Amino acid sequence: MSGVALSDRSESGMALDAEETELVRLLAEGLVLDAVARRMALSERTVRRRIRALCDRFEVDTPVQVVVLAARNGVL
């Protein structure tokens, strides 16, 4: 993870659109990539790309960290 602590990132807020919120919710439920793709009617490649985009936007290394940030910010 890059320079700022995960707890510091939660201070800035986390804006997600409806599809991003659904993606994070499904990840929080523990679904694996192919199950998330099926539930969202997307390809696995698209889901992987969207997860990477969220990680990049919130400057974290893993989808789990995105889920943690979402939970801390009341998104979930």
C-alpha cells in the first residue's frame, strides 16, 4: 500500500456510483471473481478491471482494502 495509512484514507470520504457499490457489496459478501461477474452480468475481465480501478482510485493494493474503506465510510 502506498504512503498514507488506510485509516487516514477513510477521512476523505468515498463516493461510489451504483455499480461500484454493488461490486464492493458482492466482494464484501466473499464472492469470487467469476461469481461477481455472473451476478453483475459482466465478464470477469471487466470485473477485474473495475476492481483495479477502485484500488487505484483509493490508493490501496487489494480489493479487501477497498471493502474496508467502504465499510468505514458507511457505503456498505
